[in-house]
Amino acid sequence: MGGSAEGIFVAEIVLLLLVGRGMGEVLQRYGQPAIMGQLIGGILLGPSLFGWLWPSAQHLIFPSDPEQKGMIDAVSQFGILMLLLLTGMEMDLRLVRRVGAACFSISATGIVLPFVCGFALAQVLPDALLPDATQRTVAGLFLGTALSISSVKIVAMVVREMNFMRRNLGQVIISSAIIEDTIGWLIIAITFGIATNGRLEFVPLMTTVAEVALFMVFSFTIGRRLVFALIRWTNDAFRSEFAVITMILIIMGVMALITNLIGVHTVLGAFVAGILVGESPILSSHIEGQLRGVITALFMPIFFGMAGLSADLTVLADPTLAMLTAALVVIASVGKFGGAFVGGKLAGMSFKEATAVGSAMNARGSTEVIVASIGLSMNILSHNLFTMIVTMAVITTLAMPPMLRWALGRLPISPDEQQRVEREALDEYGFVSKLERLLVLVDDSRIGKFTAYLAGLIGGGSGMPTTLLHLKDGRIDRPTDTRGPERTLKKGAERSARVVKRTEHTLVDKVHLTARTESEATGETIAEEAQGIRYAFGRP
């Protein structure tokens, strides 16, 4: 029996990977996000098609036995944490800071209006659509959050495809989606705390809000430094393969456990861990690519496939449910588009620009499916309501790419934008854009000082991690004797940061400089972080 259970488990994974990857490839060839193909693949494997055409085979591969189902569900639930880790790593907070107030206006109205619509809709839904009719408030919070969040990945896909990533409007769109995602996960964390208490009470609610606020403050102050230090230490001290990835997963797990202990969902901890890991200066694109490969190849098809399996589109044969689903799609689209459009107009955008922003923000995609899956697992949403939300997510997400392509295609490029885009495109062909970190070997000669200054210029514009080796009498000297090259490197870094601040309106925080020496006794290279060689600049 154990072998049979293991065989069924493996068959489930193989089938989800095969169908999910195949459907994702089909949709991507037609300009649609691959994630939606994986979700649709799960729907096809569920009672909507496979279970309808061949129910005995479908029940054999995906049995309802709790123990058997728990095996694949465990992988799927862990996949949620991995997806939130990756989502956090893709957040570019520097882009948000550079764009300014426009994205905050769009995010505020783009969240409030659809959230209110979703919350109000939950209050008038039939009792049959809720597992517990007395939990309308919590169900309204979940439904409102699901309607108000945008999918950063899908928005970025279309913006990048249309070559708008470097244009002002493209950066505003991406930044707005980042802010909405962040606020959405905070709301989900608080909603989970309310759902745990069973009802909306003022004191537990304020306690949950305070705990979430304290967690966020700790994460982006002390926690940020700890994450950076742990990743740097792992990278320098460990010689085994993929040690940094292991440390990233440990950081994710610890932060998820912290949020679980304070009474909110583990997804918040995984999401914040992803943001901190993504900002780590020591993280290379190679390491990030390895982690992304595992998540994209394994956990994404399984999670979205399982979400699709939980949706039963045959229930939409009921005219009442079909009409409610259509109403949900209309309310979600109008609320999200209208909220983002109004925010764009309040930020001083033209009608065409505000239309493009509204079109972009109307993509729910993976984020909404995750929110709905959490609501279903907590018994806040019924299977029918979950199916309605998934259907709405698929329809709005598939409609967004052609709408956004049409809206962006109507926007001409300004002369200033054209000049900046051409300059950045030219920079991509240079060797500097492909650098991830610098290793500098210098002495006290004029050439050595010029080399240190040049390294500061190159690394200072992006805060690039720099390792400084100081030669004295032909040997690598102690880090305490590297004050001269350090000062020269600092001058170059400060100059580069000032230029970036003036031209790109971006503050570069630090150059992460490490001094390395060679041990005379063993001949082994040892790493020591010299005191006072992390320079902060670009700040008033």
C-alpha cells in the first residue's frame, strides 16, 4: 500500500508538470503568461474535464483519500512559500523610490476601490456560497483583497515586451504593482489573524496590526543587516555547492515561522524574506537564476495545477452561479481599472496614460490565485466561490496583455525619454553592465591609485560589491594598511553616486567593500571585513 501511495504521488507530480508545462508553452506562444497555462492545465486535469470525461481514472490519480491528498498538498503549500520568496526577490524597491509619488496615488485608489467592491459583494452573496454565513466579514476581506491585488510578474512581462521598462510610464506601472502587492500581503496577514480569532474584534485586531508593524520594522532594519551578513558569510566561508541557496531557504523558513508565531500567515514572512534577499549586494544573478529555476520548474506547475484541480467549472452550468461569476468579472474589472485610472488622473497623467495604467493593473494572475487558495484552505471560501474567483482571475489575466499592448502602443515617446532609452540601451552593450562584483588588486603607485579610483567609479553607481587587495613590496598586505586605496576608491564611488543621483534621481546607499589578505603561515586566503570601509554616500 505504501508503494502504491508513493507511485500515485509521483504520478500526480509528473502529470501536473507535463500538462502544466505543455499548456504554459501553448499560451506563451500566443503572448499570454505561462502561469495561466499551468492553472488552466490543472483545471483540465480536475473535475472540469478529465473528471467529467473519465471519472474513474481521475479519481485513481487524484484520490480524495486524506492521507494521499495530504502528500501533494504539502508540496503545494510549500510551493506557496517558494512563490512568495521569488515574488519578493523580484521586487525593485529602488525603482519605487525613483518614480516618486505618482505610483502611490495609483496604488491607493487602485486598492481602495476594488477592495470596497469586493467587500460589499461578499455581504450580498447567497449563504450557499459561504462555508459559514456568519463569517461574511472575513470572507469580504479575502474577496476584497483578491480583487485589489495586481500580478507584478504578468504586468512586467507585457511592459518589458513593449520596451516600456525604461520609459517613465513603464516604471510607474511596475512600481504601482509592487506597492499593491506589498500592501495586499500585509492585508492578507491581518485578515488571517482576524480569521484565526473567528470574528472581528477590536483588541485582537489592533494586536495583530501592531505585531505585523513591529515585524516589518524589525525586518527592514536589524533583519535587513542580518540577512545581508548571513548571505555574505555563507558565500565567503562555505566551499560546498549551493550553500547560499540553502541559507536563503533557511532565512525564508525562519521568517515564515516568525509570522506564524505572531498569528499571521507564513506567506508574509516568505514575501519579506524574498525582498531582503533580493536586495542583498552579494546575491549574484547566477545564484538567483538557480533558485528561480527550481521554483519555476517544480513548485509553480504543482501549485497552480493543484489550484486548478480545486476549481470545478461544471458548477457554472448553474445559471445563477454563471451570472454571479459574470458579475464578479465585471465588478473586478471595473473596480480595478477605475481605481487605477482615477489614481493616474490624480497624479496628473493624460487620458491615454491613465488608460494604460488602468489596463495594466487589471491583471490578477498568480497573486489572486494564491489569496483564494489560502481562503479555501482556511475554510473561509467555499469551493464554488473559489471556482468563481479562479475563473475571474483567468479571464481578467488573459484579457490584460492585449489591452495593455493596445494602450501602450498609442503613447508616443518624448524626446527626453528617447535620449535616456538610447543611452541605457547603449550601456547594455558595455562590459560594465554585465559586472556583478569587482576584485581590485592595487599598490600605492599612481597607477594603483588610478585603478582604485576607477573601481570606485564603476562600483559606486550601483553599490557593487568590491573586494580590495592591497599590494606592498610585492605581497598582499593587511587590511589595516589599505587606508590609501580605500580613500581613493571612496572618492571615485562618491563621484559616481553624485552623477547617478543627478541624472537618474536615485540615491545609491553603499559600496560594499571587503579587504582580503593572504595568511603568511598557511598561504590560504582569508576574508576580513575591515573596520570603517563600508562607505555611505548620496545621503543628505
